[in-house]
Amino acid sequence: MVPGWFEGGQMPIQRRLPKRGFVNIGRVEFQAVNVGSLSRLGQGGKVDRDALKAKRLIDRGDRPVKLLGEGEVTAAYQVAVDAVSESARAKIEAAGGTITLPEPKKRRARGEGKVHHARPDDRTVRGRKPKHHERH
């Protein structure tokens, strides 16, 4: 047995555990709100991220909100959230409410160049650093 970092015959735990799995770095983590909990906001009215945060139905104001269809809707709400399930949409619209979703992001087609916006005239554009053979 080799003396050193693994006395006692066992390797460290980080080397014994298998290194498998996948973590999707592009996953969008929604905050879920059920339509049954909208009754805490009062009878009807506007439902957006600020109203949900004020009534403590969501924790964070910077994550997207998804409305789910668990529960019953008794009033007409004007909902402005990031995503809505089909059952929640049916219940809100059956109660006379409306749903507003944000515009989907537009993606460029493959090979299409980026759109560069015009710079303001007061902003000076600095030139590039001269190459070595251009300095003398």
C-alpha cells in the first residue's frame, strides 16, 4: 500500500462516485402559480409579477412566472405572466378574464448577419492600434 492521501485503503469520495448525468445550462426555471391561489389577490383585477410578489405567491421578481390550472377561478382577471398552461388558459377565459403573454424572442436565420444599430454622432469612435510594421 502506498502511503499518502488515501490511508486506510479507500479513495476519496469524489473519485469513488460515478461522474454521469447532464445539466442543461439553457433550462428556464419558472415560478409556478396555480389559478386557485389567485383568489388571494381579490375579486378580479390585474395579475402581473409585481402583484404576485406583493401577495407572496412568488418568491423572486427576476424569474419568469407560469400560471398552472390547479384550482377554480371565480373572478375575471387580466393576467400578464410569462407562460400559461392550457388548463389555466381555459379556466381564466371561461371566467371572462384575459391573458397577455410577452412577445417571443426572434432568432436570426442561420447565416444572417447581426443588426448593428447606428451610433450617436456625439460618440467618438477610436481607431485601431497600428500594427508593428505601420508604426515606423
